[in-house]
Amino acid sequence: MKDTILEHIRNTKLFKDFELKTLEMIFNNYKHLFYLKTYGSDEIIYMQSQKCTSLDLILEGEIIIKRIDINGNVMIMDSFKKGQDFSGNLLFSKDAYYPMTVFSNRETRILHLERAFILQLCHSNQQFLETFLESIGTKNFILTQRVTLLSLETIREKIIFYLQQRALQENSKTIEIKSSKKEIASKLCVARTSLSRELNALKKEGFIDYDNKTFYLKEQLFSAEL
């Protein structure tokens, strides 16, 4: 495997603690248990109900997980960027089938690690095992938050919950949100115009302030009842 690819692998969360020589040895030993593939922009990587057979490392680009209903309505459920991994919690489940469709958001390079690769590495390397389990735990926590968000009834409730959780993640009342309002609205399952209207209302009422991509959360936002 080329050194440039190994550098990309080392920059992922799962392999950040490995030395390059160790990574080279691992991937030489397990070279029959992984493959590298590049996807074009907006290409389908996995269809809904397709069987999950690998844990995937994003070496370049970004993927988006979408739920598409029978009427063609699209809801963005999650996204993963360069350095992140996905499918790990699904790979070892009893019913390992993708519940939603996975797209590339732009040209994306993915390293697909087969189930046997992960099992052997977990067995031989405790450091990887701990990192892998931590990754699964974090993703399950995020999924729980997502379910909670979708269960909220009003747009205001969804916005407040979203901003509160971002503040907790960043440990700051000043948060940077790089997503566009259209992308945020899709994540919250609301119309973009409704999102903008409610954000303006929260600003006028003194709960938040914002400019461009920066949100300043006031103390009363954290005592707001959902």
C-alpha cells in the first residue's frame, strides 16, 4: 500500500494512534480483506436494504445518509466527513442491512474494511478494540439524540434541542455551524423558511444571537422547556 494512502488512514479516528510502520504491516497481512474505491459526486454508495459487509473509512470527501419516503421526500439523517468511519455499529448486528440510502456528497474515496479484518484486528490489538468500541458507543449516543430530535413536535423545540446539544458537544455557548440553513432544515426535518422565521423569533426574544455561521446562545436558552 502506498505511503500516501497510509497517511490518510492514519488521519482517521480509528487509526490515529498507530505508527506508519505498524499500519503497513497490518494492511500487508490483511490485504485480501479490504478494498479502496472512489465515488463520484452524488453517487449512491449503498441502497436502502442493501447488506452491510464492511466498516468504511472516509479518506477523502463526505457521505450523506438520506431517508427517502414513498413520495420521494428526502430527509438528511446524518453525514460523515474525511477522517470519520461509518457502518461499524451495523456491521456486527444480527440484521446487517442499511436502513437508509448512503450517497457521496462530493467525490469521495472510501476504504472498505471487511468484517473479518475488523474481527482479527480487534483480537490482536487491544488499542484498536477500545477505539472501535468507543466509536460505536459514540454513534449510538448520536443516534439516540437523533431519535429524540425527530420525536419533538414543534420547530422551536427542534431548534432549541439542536442548539443545546451542539453547545454541549463544543462545551461553549458560542458555536460555529458550517452547514447552510438548507442543510440544517433538512436535519431538523423542517422547511428552510420556517427555520429562518423561528431563528429570527428566538433572536428577537433574546434567546440567541447569530451572524453568518456563528451562533451566540444566551443563558435563557438552556432553561427553555422543550
